[in-house]
Amino acid sequence: MALEVQSVSFSWPRREALKSVSLSLKPGEFVGFLGPNGSGKSTFLKNILGFLKPSSGRVLYSGCGEILEEFSDAKNSRSERSRRLAFVPQSPAFRAAFTVSELVLMGRLPHLKDRWGGYSPADKQKAVNVMEMLGITPLAERNVMTLSGGEIQKAVIARCLAQEADVLLLDEATSGLDLNHAIEIMELMRKKADEENKIILAVLHDINLASQYCDRILFLKDGSLRYQGKPSEILSEKVLEDIYGIRVAIHPDENGRPFVLPRREARNVY
């Protein structure tokens, strides 16, 4: 499946949040979506997902063939969209007390042929496999309300993977994780892109994680897509000063990937 966003704009009642943003994503790509807080990154993901309706523009996809179709077509039900797109929200919120295994199984809902019949043994095994993959099997019977922020985040990522969608949209999926687990998730997403041809679009704030793992980096600011390209092409002192208003030093690591260090402003010492 390929995904194409054509000139999507979106406005809140008193503010234009997205300004004609276009993006093409192809199978096997891991794309980092970066920019300052409030620049429109989460709003963009929600327009792709259909949680918000664009003021203008279209979201298109192609399945097995090359023909692009619009997600808003009547034949594309919410379940169909959920089979194609999976989402990890920025701040997961739960209105009921689920166990972790129940939460992960919710990722199988779009695949149920008969919702009255419940989950099949294959669905349950898929949830078990994903929990094992993420190392959260010991949490399976825990109430999600009792988990730490990092544990909740991994459980929500497990639900996303259980969905088996072609496109994974991650909104700061590593933000609640320590460095070790953040790297674990980035490695897993890189593997999903490389081995399963998934499209990964991840909102990130860690520029160096994006540099290490992403094929492309996009920078959004004030609702406009300012820059996009490979990490080696786009991570420059000029670009980062324009996006974030800070001075940085950039050095290649042992693999030639850019490594970004913020420069501390000199201060007088009395």
C-alpha cells in the first residue's frame, strides 16, 4: 500500500493549523516527522486517520494495484481504514479499566468477521506474539490503570502492531520511554519497514534517533512543510536554526549519520 496526501489544509476556529501539506509515502519507508511543539504534526496525523476532516485537500491510498483511491469514498468504511492504518496516540487515555491483554486484542477488532462471535484463537495468538515481541507478557493480566507511563506506551504500541496495518502512524511513541526502550521501539519499526514493507510515519522530538533510523526527515513549522530529505541532506545548522531557533553543532557518527549537539550560549561568569 502507498499513501499520498495532496495539499491538505486544516483550520481550527481561530487558527490555520495546516497549510497545503503534501506528502507521498511508499512501502518500506520509515519517515520521521519533526518540528516545534504546536507546529501541526499531530493535527496532520489525525487528518490522515480521518479523526479530523481537512478544510481542503485529499488523502489517497493504493492497495494491491497502482490506482489511488480516496479514503473518504463511501465504500471505505471505518473498519477498512483501520485495517490499513494503525495509530499510536501521543497521550493514551482510557475510559475503562482493561487488562493489557484486552487492550492489545483491541487491535484485532478491524479483522473480526463477526463481532458477536468474539476473537478467534488466531487473534488471541497474535496478541500473545506481539506482547512477547515487546517484552510485556508479564503485564498481560495487569489493569492498564496500574501501569507506569512507559508500560502503557508499550502496551499501546502492542495494540498498534496487533492491528497488522500497512501504515503505522506514531505520535511521539517513544516519548514516555527510557533510552533503552526507545531504541528498542525504533529498531522494531526499522525492522517492520525493512522486512514487512510497512510504511512508518513517526512524530519524533529526538533528532538523533530520527537521524539514526529514518529514511527521510520532514520538518513542519507553523503548519507548513518547510524541509524534507534524507538525514544526511537535511540536518544542517541552518535548517535547525530556522526550525527551532537554536544553534547546533553537527558531526557524523561512525556510520556517517549526522549527530546533532545543541550549542550552549556563552555566559559571563562573575
